[in-house]
Amino acid sequence: MNDQQSQPKYVVHHPVQSAIGDYANVNNTFPAPQAAADPSVAELRRLFEEVNRRLAALEAADRELLTPAVEQTAQAVAKIQQGDESPEKQSFLMGRLKTIHKMAPDIGQVIIATLANPAAGIALTIQKIAQKAQAELGMRNAQPATHVPGSGGQ
């Protein structure tokens, strides 16, 4: 049997996640039907589309290290946005935001600034976590993903 050769290179075990190229594409944590129905989910989806563009620009080794933290951040944000505001989930999100900022400051700034933006309609708990991360990391003038130069207005 030659089953190994016929197996796809990437296997998606969770239907809300997908893989493209050699890095995971995390924006499917926020499915299109939900994004169409909820402006805050649409904003989160746009955020992680911008993050995916920035991940794609990284060298493969850096992308491989950073992608799991970004995926976990997206999943934590999705859970909190859906109402899971447990202290564990909030603490986990704060830790992931700080880790991403340390590993790739430009990507961390995009994520944190967008999540802290009250105009995005994102859950208040997420905004407060992101605002606290901004304060702790000294990110006073960071811009949300929708205003990042070179993002094409996305």
C-alpha cells in the first residue's frame, strides 16, 4: 500500500481551522456566517487576516514559532467573545498577547491595538485585557489593524 504518498501534506482536524502553505491560517476561528451576522466578529476576522499577512512575511522558522501562539490567541478571543469570561481564559489571553508582542512586536501591536479599540465592538472583557497589555507594554500610540499602513484599508 502506498497510502502515505496519497495523504495530503496538511490535515485539518478542526473544521474551523485551515492550513495554507507552510503556516496555519487562523482567521477561520471567526467563520464567515458569524462575521456577516456580527460586526464584532467581522472585525476580529479582519484582524486575523492582517495577522496572517504579517505571518506570511516572516521567515519560515519565525513563522513556525509564532503561529501556535497566534492560533491560541485567536481561539481565546473567540471563546471570550462568545461569553467565556473565566479568569483562566482572561489570564491565558493576557499571557499570549505579551508573548506575541515579545516574539514579533509588529504583530503583537496590531493584535493588541485592534482588540483594545472600543469602536471595534469587541467584548468589553477583551478590550480591557488588551488595554492592560498596552499599558504594561508601553504601547500608547499603536493603531488597530484596520488602520495599519499597507493593509489596503482592511
